[in-house]
Amino acid sequence: MNHFLKQFLTAISLFLYALSSHASELSTLVDMLHKNGTVNDSQYQQLQSELDTTNKEAPKSKSNSNVDYDISLNGGLKISTKDKKFYTKIGGRVQVDAAGYFNDANLGLQNGVELRRARVYLQGALYTDFKYKFQYDFASGGKKGINDFYLAYTGLDNIAFKAGHFKTPFSVEALNSSKHILFTERSLANALAPGRRLGASIYSNHKNWTATFAVAGDSVDDKNEGWGVAGRATFAPLTETGRYWNLGLSVDYRQPHANDVIEFKSSSETHVSTTSLITTGEITDIEDYVVVGIESSAVFGAFSTQAEYIHTSASSTANGSLGFDGWNIQAGYFLTGESRQYKNSILKNIKPEHNLNANGIGAWELGLRYSGLDLNSGNINGGMQQDITVGLNWYLNPAVRISANYIKVLEIQGGTNDGESPDIVQGRVQIAF
């Protein structure tokens, strides 16, 4: 891994400097990499040889300007041409979690620390209207591997097309980035929301409403290829700075592969220990299933709120008709006066009014959530779980966030952990750029 990171950073550095066409600076960079051992003698000689060849073959610029591109470090490293037809942006996030579990003697939850996410992404534009993104997660604590890779066309007014591997258009909580959600983990209801899949979508965006329709197979690492369609529509009767109200409806229809099994289980709003307190177990012989979700998000100054209800109906030849439900309602308040911002029904980054590095105290936010998941249906006794979560977020600046959550699991009803009621304390340090 260290060797890979060295080579990756070396390649990025050379790429950025090559764009600037400053041969002397690039040569200096190669010398520095050689002296600190990042590149060996053989690699050093090869790079110097390639530099000499490039300098001889490179065409002379006809512009009087020293550079013909712009570089920005706002929210990641972005390089764009002067005409804005091309740009490339490099960014990512690192999230380190720690959690402790109490009153769990019968559950075997394991205290610990994990690297929850370590993602790097590359996104940009080609000839203005074609947009792309590639994102990879290196963290073994999360779902390691490819997250996003897609190509989108945005050349039509308020309409975009996308193809590749991306999030299914469903649920404001699921679509919001883990960088911006109010708590360290999504709610119990998110167990019913679909994830990323391979497919294509069409998206229409307007000031007060959005609509998305997608046709998709399964995720990139799924060997059995089912199929389905999904759609989400939102309406925002109020869209002002610091005042926002949005309503949404999502539908996801799936027809799994004949050999697929379906399982719904709770995350317990934690991830250091991945033990699920309630679960349907593997359900076989699923003919098809439909997931429907309704949502509401609102912001009034420093106060924000979000609520969702999700229902899944499944048809199984072995278990008959099944129905599972999830819900959550949450509220947040900035003690320091900031306001959460949405764009096209999706959360944007939090920008503290007074960054810590500017002699400020950063942004402080309190959160409260109630969520539930009912996995009891027919002959499936998965259990019902309800959580109350209290959170505190400290945004030191737009890139650094420290979070602490306390989760009280109310008495579980049904399932193998009937009657259990553990307590969870967890924290996170996040760096996002």
C-alpha cells in the first residue's frame, strides 16, 4: 500500500506540474522526489530522459499569458482551462471512528476503532457538457472498492443523462453524502433504501422541483444480474437563503435474479461493530419487490429538520407477501448561527462563519433523531428496533469535522435479540477535501 501511495502521489505531482509547462520547476520536483527516496535511481534517470524529450517536442505557446489554466484549492484540487471547457478535480475524505458498547452482555458487540472511509475521487468535464466521476474507497472498514464511476451529458437545459455506477435515485438521506449528514451514520430506515447500481438515468432539475428516472442492474460487485427501475421526484415550495422546505417521493421496483437472496438488517446506527440487532435473514424465492419512500426536509435559519418513511413490499413463493417498514425524524440546531444549505434537494457542505484557524470557534451543531425499523412480517420474525440518537458536531473549518453520538436502543421486540436494549457511544474525526 505504501508503494502504491508513493507511485500515486508521484504520478499526480508530475501530472499537475506537466500542465503548467514549467520545465525548470518540474525538474526541481523530480530532484526532490529522488533525494527523499520516493523514486529510485532508475526511475530518476527515466523521468529526466522523458523531461528532456518533452521539452524538445513541446510546441511553443502563442499566448502572452504565463499560464492557460486556473488552479483552485476550494473543496479539493481543481485544474480548469481558461475557457472552462475542461477541468479535473481531485478530492476525497477520511473518516476515523471509535465506538463503545454498553449493556450488551448478550450481544457480543466489540468496542474499537476503525477507518470507516478513505475515499479518493477524480471528477471533471470534457468539452463542457460531458461530466465524469470515478471514486474509490481504500478503507477496509467500509465497502472497499469502486463507489462511483459514470459519464454524464449535461448539454440540454435542465436535463442530464448519466450512465455508469451511481446511487439509485431514492431517499434524501441515502443520496446525501456521508460527509454532510447530521449524524455519524444514517438512520435505521436506510436499511430499506437501495444502494449504488449499474445503470442509466435521466434527470431534470428546476428551481422548485426535480425528477429522476433510472433503469439499473445490480451493483458492480454483484455476480447475479437482476434488473429494476427507480424514480424520485421532489417539490420545494420554499427555496430562500436560510429558508428551505422540500417534499419528495421515491419508488424502486426490483426483479432479482432467480438465484438471488434478499436480506434486510439494521445497522444499529453504528459501524465499528457490524453485528445486526435485527435481521430478516436470507429470504429466498423473491419474485419481485417494491420500495416506496416519502420524505420532507426543511431549514429555518439555524434550525433544520428531516423526516422519512420507507415501506418495502416483497412477493416470495416460499414466504408469501411480506412488508417491512422504516422511519426516522431528526432535527438539528447550530449554536453558532450557521444554516444548512441544500441544492437540488441534496445537502451542501457546511461553511463555518468563524473558522478555527481564523481565531474563531468553528461551527457547533446539536442533533436529535428518532428512527425505527420493523422487520416482522408473515413468517419472518426479524424483530423491531427503535433508536434515539443525540449528536454534537464541531466543524473546525469546511474540511475538518469532529462528531460525537450517543445512541439509546429501545427495547427490541421480536427476533433473536428480543428484549435487548444496548447503549452506544461513538465519535468520528473527518477530513474532507
